[in-house]
Amino acid sequence: MSVAWTVAEIVAGVWLLVALFQLGDVATVFLDSRTARDRDVHGRIARERTNELFWVIPVGAIVALGIGLGIDHIGSALFATGSGVRRDTLLLGTLFLLGLAVLVVGIGAMALAATAATDPISYFALRRAIRDHEGERITPRQLADFRRRLARIDARTRSRMRPNGRLLTAPSILRLATILVGILVVVTTWLAQSQGPRVPDPGVPDASLVYLSFLAPVLSALFAALAIRFAITSDAAWRRVYARQRVDILKLLEEFDRSTRKRTPGLRTRVANALKILGEQQG
């Protein structure tokens, strides 16, 4: 098999991996668009957008793969230098470092997923925390802390609260960039076919593979269009959910603010003393 066909097969394998990620992206963003509900169920995770949690897994896997390939490359370079270290010992050391790197990245990915799943920086979590004190008289310090948390959440979710009419956002650009991988499959396959046959195999002609490769950019474009369409619907639905949650928080804070302003330091003691004096005078 020629080098051109080897490159074409590698590019096709990369496109298959990207297409799987695209399919998962479409499925999760569609699920988010259908499950955007303001549900205050005790024990439910604060962040319910599964698309964000989905991307933790492939990103962690890609980082782990990159670290593993880097360690393997370093080990190969050490083998080639002919150092005094025994080959078996160096091989075991390289494998140990590779396993350690994968373990560290895996633990980091799981910690990131756990943080994203139970994110306290959200309107949902803040509203639940405020409702735990509903009916009570909180201190001005607690009220100020709730307001600081609300300002922090507003700063973090400001981009989500505002309708975005632009198509070329960062997620949309990444989704559209997958079409380039599909086009690269067509280009590499066509170049390989023009340089000669793969192997003398009459089962599948090389020209058929070139025509089949045109499905790659078409499917990539289809998945990208579906993901962008569902993402727009999901963002609009979640903006309504965030707006309702923020209105509830503002109402609760207003009630706490009124109750806090009514409290006068030492008022209860002065009233008790006045009633005591009045009772003594009447007695």
C-alpha cells in the first residue's frame, strides 16, 4: 500500500472519530432543547445541560492521549540515544509514567465532571440556598452574601442571558470546522487514487472509494447544521428558565431586604424594658 493511501486511511479514521463526537453533540444538545424546565427537585444536580457534561469525556480522553503519546515519544528518543540504562528498565519506567499520566488526567476529568454536575454557581443553586432561609430573618451580612453570589452568577451567565443573533459564535465555528475534516478526506482519497491503486484487490475499486468519500463532508455539514439549530433552540429555552429563576431570586431578596430593614438593633430589648417599666408603674 502506498503512503498516500495510508495517509488517506488515517484521515478517514480521524473523520470517523470526529463524526462520532458530532453525533453525540447533536444528541445531547437536542436533549437539552427538550428538557429545559424549571424543576426544583431536591437532590437534582444544579447544572442540567448534558451537552456541557458530554464534552468533558472526549476532551479528557484527547488530553490523556496527547500526554501518553508525548511520554512514548520521549521514551523512544531515550532508546535511540543509547544511554546506559537497560532497555527493559526504561520500558517499564515509560509504561509507569504513561499509566500515571492517564490516571491523573482521568481523575482530573472526573473531578471536572463532578464540579460541572454540582455547580453551585447557578441561579438554581442560589435559589435553593435562599429558600432554605425562607420565613426567617437573615442578617444583613447574609443578605450581602446572597447579593454577591447573584452578581457572580450574573457575570458568569451574562452571555447566556442575552439573545445572540450571530451565527459565528465559538461553538458554531467549532461545529462548522468539522466540515474541513470531511473535505480533507475527499482530497486525500482523490490524491491517493490519482497516484495509483492501493493493493491489487478487485473487491472495492479505488474510484468507488473516492465517490464514497464525498459522504464525509456531507454528513459533517448535516451534523453541524443540526447541532447549531438545536443549540439555538436550547439556548432560547434555557434563557427563559434562567430568567424565571432570577426573578424568583430577586423577589426573595426583596422580602429579605424588607425584613432586614424593619429590624432595629436593640429594639426588642428596649420594648421589653419599656413594658417592664410600664408594668411596675401600674403595679
